[in-house]
Amino acid sequence: MSKVKQTALAVAGVASVFVAGSSIVDAASTYTVKQGDTLSQLADKFNMTVDDLIKSNNLKDADMIFVDQKIEVPDGQDLDAADVASSADDTASEAASLAMSQAASSAAAASSAAASQAAAQKAAASEATQQATSAAVQTSAPAQQAAPTQQAAPAQAAAPAAGGSTKAQFLAAGGTEALWNSVVMPESGGNANAVSPNGYRGLGQTKEGWGSGSVASQTAGMVNYANSRYGSIQNATAFRAANGWW
């Protein structure tokens, strides 16, 4: 059995143990957020208060939870069987992905090492052949005058790096005209570094991590937030237009 295959089987075994342990320990106290869930609904579902949910899960924004987000509830709460199964399946999937990734990395490393060794052996053999041929030519015939070396063509200047305005970067990263006009401009005026007196940051004015960084990362965060909270960018822009916030 190859070392790569042994590594893959070992990683898969560890992943299986991890999945089994996680299903036993976490399934009874972890809820996976679904489309349309709110903190108040979850608090009622598990006989808790919204403050308890926020504190126990260290939530920064009481008005925002994401689909597939894991919400911890006290042990002993009556979770639906489907919710428990969903959490276990998610854990199993993550562990399996980790095992496959590690196995693939090990295989790639072994393949790269073998290729490097083969290349080195081939180069050594080629060099030895060239040396032997050169010695034979020098012994049988006078050295010929070397041909004049051609001058290398001057290097061309590199093309300028791609760029553009903040809006162009926003649209290129997946944002839409509607999201830019209805949310970005009213919230931040199109300034990716905007910070409000209350500490809200970036193009979409949020306290979440996606409120800072590159325009591309902020755009991805805004699109994900719009789809997760409102179901679509169109719904998010309509809510912003109707309420003056989002």
C-alpha cells in the first residue's frame, strides 16, 4: 500500500471518529438556522429569551442571523428530529471534506516529490551526455568559431494593472446597479472607508467583518447579507427604499 493511500485512510479514519463524536455531543444542543428564521421565533421555539440567545451565542447584531448558521441552545431543549439530523449531516460533511482535502494534499506532495526527483535524474543524465559529446568533438576536430550571440529583444513594458472606480469594482465583484443606487449610495456615498459616528463601516455600513477590507470583500459580504436576510437583492433594496435602513 502506498504512503499516500495510507495517509488518506488514516485521515478518513480520524474524520469518522470526529464525526461520530460530534454527532453525540453537539446534535442535542445545536440548531441550524433556516430560511425565514428570526431570533424571536427561535427564542419562543426553545422557551428562551432573545437576550439569552444573543449572550449564549455571542451575537453582535440582534437583527441578523444567517441561513445555515449554528445556534447553540441549552442542553435538554426539545429540538426537532430534522434539526438534529441536519446538524449531524453538516458536521459529517465538514469532516469528510477535511479528510479529502488532507488526502489530496498528501497525494499532491508525494507526486510533486517524485516528479522533482525524476526531473533531477533526467537533467543529470543529459548533462553527462553533453559533456561526453563535447569531449569527442574537441578530440576529432578543431573547435569552430562560435557564432555571434544574438542580442535579446528589449523587454516590453508591463501592461498597467487592472483597476477602476469603486463602483466598477463593486459591479465586477457581483454587486448590482440596484444595490449600488438603493443601498450603497444612501448608506456610505460609495466610500469603502466610510465610518459612521456609531461605528458602522464600509459601503453597506455594518459592524460585521465584511464592513472593512477590499471593495470585492465588502461587495461579497453585502450580497450574502441581502440574500441571507431578505431572500434576494431585490427584496433587500425594496426594504431599504421603504424603511430607510436595511
